[in-house]
Amino acid sequence: MDTSEGRADQLRSALDAFRNEDLSEQPDARLEEDFAELQRVVEIAERERLRRLAEIERRGIFGRDGHLSAASWLATSFRVAWGAAKDQVRTARGLDDMPETRKALDAGEVSLSAAKVLVQAREVDPDAFAKSEPELVEAARGHQVGDLQRVATHWRNAVERDRADGGEDRLRAMRRLNASRTFAGMIRVDGDLDPETGEALLTSLRAVMDAEARAGARAQPGEHGQDVCTPAQRRADALGEICRQWLDRSDRPRIGGERPHVTVTIGMEALRDLRSSSELDHAGPVGPEIAKRLACDASIVRVVMAGPSEPLDVGRRTPVISPAQRRAVVARDCHCRFPGCDRPAPWCDAHHVVHWADGGPTALGNLILLCRRHHRILHERHGFRLDMGDGRPVFRRPDGSVLGDRAPPLAG
Ligand SMILES: [Zn+2]
Ligand SMILES: [Zn+2]
């Protein structure tokens, strides 16, 4: 049984003993013991996998099928997520040059999670790491991963300080931000921010998310169609809010005589005929629902199409709602008018009760302030409806019943 197939069989049949067990029958102690053993086995298996990955990269085996990197080979051949594949290659490659770490890992004295912290530390300055490796491995032996992370950060800071050219400049030189279109108009953002910019970003995101959470806590759940978001989704929303509020500021610089704003390019028939397409300047084509919502309160370029892809006449870029009209709506409504919501005007769009594409006028009587969330809820197919009855907005639940109305804060 020396062939690789034979060895794989041995490995698998050793695990079969575990796989066939009925866990509900097992005593606690046995369950814990087995867990500990499997944890050890997983660590050893992963370590051996990474050792082979490093060797595969060194020999360039991945190139045989035309892959340009070991990460791409790993991602494609084993359906590993791209980010995870890059991470694993990075760890495998790093460990290759970390003899002390490898020794401790093989002896089971440090976990792979700890080793990954050290791999990342090494990337800052491989030479300095080689000198400090014994002490850092010692720290990995004695600390939990969270504490080790702090030790590694201190070490990195010390290394940065020691640098002749000054750590701060180096960190700043590493700053970068990429934003690129991926699929269906999604934009992928990734990058590294210097500590100062990063702090500003995190502080702003936190501030927006806190404000959102406070506003959300006042609105009653369910009735107002709030969706439950993950933290990552909330951060994405917060970033969008920060960008939109900046775009809305009237004191920011003009470029080429105008202030760039979110612009929807729309075929004249697009909003009525849901099959024709609309486009955002940067994100590209968007579906009719999004187009209709954005077109409620954005800059619009109307395009008359001669054929499916042949523009006949491209109109000027015009804001749907003039700054004066917006001021009037804000003065009247002050905040989101959805019952129970009081997100202030800077967080709001001016919504056409009857969309202009359906013949609704862009006039005070047909405009109402809605925060981004409630604007989305009204436009998308959540079933919530809004009508104007005698100049007062009437919001209805999907079942047709009326949501508690509220007079505007200021008369008129
Ligand atoms: Zn709208
Ligand atoms: Zn609202």
C-alpha cells in the first residue's frame, strides 16, 4: 500500500470509524476527546496540504493546465473561493521560509491560526522576521491567537519605527484603493488604507451605522418593511450613504461646470417599457426597477434610440428635481415621511408619488421626502403603497390597510 491511492484509502478508512458513529449516543467525555483528536488531525492534514501546495508552486506544476498561478490552479481545480485560495498559497509560501514556526507547528505546539498570524507579520519585513522568529514563535506557544495578534502588531510597529526611512511614510506609500465592475453592475472594492484614512473611514461608517440603528429602533419591526441586514451589508449601506451625502452637498467643487451626481441614462421608453434598458455612468446597465427609483431623484440623460443599440439623440444631463424644489420639499417635510421614521433630510430622496414617467408632475404636491430605505421599499415589490389624498400622504400595507398617518411637521 505504498501508492498514493493506497495511502488515501488508509486515511479515509481511518476516518470512517468516526463517520459511522451515532453522536446522540455518545457520552460528553468521549465527544470531547474525539473532537480534540479530530482537531489535531485536521491541523496535521492542513499542514501537510500546505507543504505540498508550496512544493506545487515551487515546481510550477500549476502551469501545466495553463494556470498563471498556484492560487488560480487551487481555486479552479478544487472550487476554493478565490480569496481563500490566495490566502492559502500565501501561507504555504510563507511557512516555507519560517523554520522555527514549522518546527513548532509540526510538534503541535502552535496552531495553524497562530502560524498564519506569524506569516502575516513576516510579510512586513522578512529579514527582521528571521531575526525575531524564535521570540515570536515563543509568544505563539504561550498566547491565545488574539493576544498573539497584539504581540505581532507591536512587533510590526517596532520594525516600522526602526526603519531609516520612517514607518509612517512607508505605510502611506502602501495605500491603495481599487473599485471595479464585476457582474450585473456590482462594484468590487478592495484596498489598504493608511492608519489615518482607515480611522476616518471606520469612524464614519460607525457613525452612520449608529444613526441607522437609532432610527431603526424607533420604527416598529415588520410593519415598516425593514429588512434584516448582516453587519457587512450595513457597512456597505453606510458607505453608500456617506458617498450620496457628499454628492448632495452644494458646496463641493464643480467639475466642467457641473457637480457630478448619480446619473441614469434612459431610453425614452425605458421607464414605461420595462424591457428597454437604462444605464448608470459607471456601474453600467441596471434593471427597470432600480432605474425607476433612481430616476425619481437623480440626474437624468434621456436618450432617444433609433434601434436597439443606436442612439438617435442624446439629451442634456439634467437633475429631475431642481435645487429650489428640493429645498421646498425639505422645508415642508423635514424628514422621511414614512410613518414611524424620522431619518433627517440629508438621508432622504425626494420621491414622486406618481412617477414622472407615468405623467406625474415634478411639483411640490407630488413630491415627498423618503429615506433611502423607505424609498426602496416603496419602489420595489414589497407591496407597500403611497397615494396622495387631499394633499396628505396615505401609506398602505401590502394588505391594503392604512399605516398610521402623521401630519407634516410644518404646515403648508
Ligand atoms: Zn421614488
Ligand atoms: Zn424612512
